[in-house]
Amino acid sequence: MANKTIKIEILRYRPEQEDKPSPQLFEVPYSPDLTILEALQYIKDHLDSTISFRWSCRMAICGSCGLMVDGVPKLGCKTFLRDYFPNKIKLEALANFPIERDLVVVMDDFINKLEEIKPYIIPEDNTKCLSDGPHQQTPEKLAKYKQYSMCINCGLCYAACPQYALDTKFTGPAALALLARYNRDSRDAGSKQRMKIVNQEEGVWGCTFVGYCSVVCPKGVDPAAAIQLLKVESSKDYLIGMFKPD
Amino acid sequence: MNNNNEKKYIRSHEPVFWGLFGAGGTLTAFMTPVMILITGILVPIGLFGEGKFNYQQIHQFATSWYGAAIILILVALPLWHTFHRIFHGLHDLGVKQGRDWQQVICYGSAFAVTIFVLTLLLQMIAA
Amino acid sequence: MSKRKPYQREVSSKWWLAQAFYSKYMLREGSSIFITLYSLILGWGVFRLSQGEAAFNAWMESLQHPSAIIFHFIALLFAIYHSFTWFSLAPKAMDIWLKGKPLEDKLIVSGHYIAFIIVSVFCLVVIL
Ligand code: SF4
Ligand code: FES
């Protein structure tokens, strides 16, 4: 096992010195237990300290290390060199987002969308006092939304979504899955407000069920299913709206 | 940009088309393969006996009210499915010009064929 | 002064060729073209039927042309691909809960296949 190496090509972008991104090749020591993120850290420590990338937890929970690995959206900390070795690996900033620099993207639009769907419990009324104790929930009721609450806001699903690529007005997978998470929560009464977002062209109707979002999601959230079920809800809402316009 | 009042949300009419798309897609998924197999392959290569799938038989079926309904659904409903996909497919391919016209032409075609077939069937029943 | 200059990558109109997953999606959507043509052929058949026996038989004869059979064969492959994708995605559009648990995807998909086989065999038997 003497000194194996692996080639990593990174699409670099340094806004202060260039107008468009260009690739740069690195060669790093290979070991089967190394992740892409560790390889990037090796590059930054030993080969080129100017390289920029995001990370924090190193354990697939903070959602900051998303990037394109050979054209597929992945978490750098959850992707291992051994799955590519001995081939060259191509890294690029997360697709469908503007590149801030190197592997760092501008996520403002994504964050705004997450905020827009009111990602918090809207209680039915404010009559329940703190001293009345917590809002109870059975395991069955928890199961209705639990999967959709696992999202770590990494944005991989946006990088996987051609509809978001074609039109960034689309609310997009993670935000709609998060919306479903609150609408499906028995303690929440905000569905009516959120359905207004769902019912728009840019809401669920921007989706053509490509389904790649659910494939790339590192947390098994299945945004595509959330959106399909919301389409059904939106259709019911449409029918109700025909008879009872508000 | 309006600063103080809430964002305006515009309801899409897509549920109408999506409903037809879903109904047509389900029908197509279950029925179209066997239909193509019968009308497009087995009958033309003569795998069925002479007495089958001939004018008398089909005409009799088409002029019964239930037969006419079945034919209308089998011929027209898949088009509401397929033209919906074609309309969205044009967007996927980046054909940005005249989305309104694309919409009119796509769903208009499905509508036109539906009415065309319906009229023919009613004429045959009346005759 | 800020040196920020976010770089927006272009989306090529051939994006669906870049990834096998996308290409399969386009194939699924493309099945609609063949199914449209097939429906139009049937619609034409109804028209010929309304014109009487001679016209209907001419339509039936035109279906025997080799190019017609080749077309129908390709259309059949696309239609089957549509069925396959439709059934595999069906669980995502269903929210069925039994005893506090979601119905398993496998059950929904195999249920669709069983129904598909029953429908197909039924049609063949009725016509035969
Ligand atoms: S849904 Fe999955 S892929 Fe999308 S942001 Fe959340 S964790 Fe990431
Ligand atoms: S570093 Fe936190 S998810 Fe990868």
C-alpha cells in the first residue's frame, strides 16, 4: 500500500481575479477511509491555502458541505474517495446556485424560500397557556411528518432539480417538504396560510416529478413524495375554493 | 415590490389539467400497452380469426351507449395526459417563446380530438 | 469595496443528456409523443368507422403496412416504459396508512402490476 494518490479536479472561481470558473488539478494521498471533505482539507493545508469550501460538522448533520462530485450533488463529508478510486474526481460548486467563490455558493434564494413557508408551528389559538403543559402528540401523529423533519438544509435537492434550474421562482423541493412537515403536524393549524404558497404556479405546480431530489437527498427526506401529496392537497383545495371562495 | 402589505399569492388552475393528466396517465399505464398490442400488432398481422375485430362487430359496439363511452375514454383521455406532458416538455427543452400559445395549442388539441370523436360517436348512435 | 461577483452558470437546453437519470426522465416524458400518435390513429379509425364498412376496412388494411407495424411496436415499448415508470412512482403520490404505519411501497407497486396483468389478460380474452 505504498503512497497511492488520487487526482481531484476542482472548478475554481476567484471573483477578484477572473471572470469565469476554470478547473485546477490536485493530487492527494489516497486512503479508503478518506472523505471528499478530508481531501479538500488536505489540499487547503498542504497544497493550496487559497481554496474555499464550506464545512462544519463533518458528520452529515449541518448541511454546509454540499458540492457536485462528478456532476452529482453530494455531501463532501459523507462521500468517500474509495467509491471513485482510482479514477479522477471532479468537484464543482453545488449546481443551480450562483458561485460565490470556488466551491462556495450563494444560498440566499434557498434560505428565503425556507423562511417563506413559515417553518414553525402556528397554533390554533393562543388560549393555551404555558402552564397547561405541552401539546401532546402520539407516535402515529409524529410518524405522519417525521421523515420531512429530517432535512438539514443542504440544498442538494435544489442542485438536482431541473425545474429549479430552469426557473428559480419555483419554491423547490426542500422548502415544500418542510412546508409539508408543518402542514402534517397535528399541533399545527397554519395549513390555510401555507396552502396559498402551495397553490401557486411557483408552488407545487412548478414540479414535473423528475424525482431526482429524493434520490440525492442524504437524509431520506423524499421531497418528491411531499410535493406529490401536496399536489393532491392543492387539488382538493382548488375544488373547495370553487364552491367556497374566500 | 410592496413593502408593507403581504405578498400576493395567485392560485394556479393547474389542478384541472393535472387531474386530467393523472386520470389519463393511469388509464394509459393500465390500458395502452394491451391496446397497442391488439390494434397495432395482433390484429394487423392476422393473429385473430376473421370473425374478430371486423366492421360489424366494432360498429355494433360503437353504437351502444356503453361502447361509445368506452371508445371515447380510451381514445381521448390519454391525450389529456400526453399533451400535458408535451406542454411541460417544451418548457424542459427551453422553448420559452409563446408559452400561452403553447398552452392553447396543447390543451386545445386534446379538447378538439375529444369533441371530434364524441361527435362521430353521437352521429353513429343517431344514424 | 466589495469584491463579490457571484458567477451564474448557464443551463444548457441539453441538460437532460448530462445525467442518465435526466435522460430517463425525458424518455418517460417522450413516451407521450408516441401515445399521442397512437390515440390520433385510433381517433382516425373512429372517423373511418363512421364512414362505413369500406372506409373502415381501408383503415384496417393501412394498419397492416410494415411501417405501421414498426410504429406500433415502438409505441408499445414506450407505452410499457410509461406503465413501468407510472407504477414505480405511484407510492409517492399515495398516503395510505394502516394501523398507524404507511402502506409499504412494494405492496403498492406490486398491486399495480397485478391489476395491470389482470386488465391486459382480460382485454385479450374478451377480444379473442
Ligand atoms: S430535502 Fe434532503 S437534499 Fe433537500 S435540503 Fe433537505 S436534506 Fe438536503
Ligand atoms: S460538514 Fe456538516 S454536513 Fe458535511
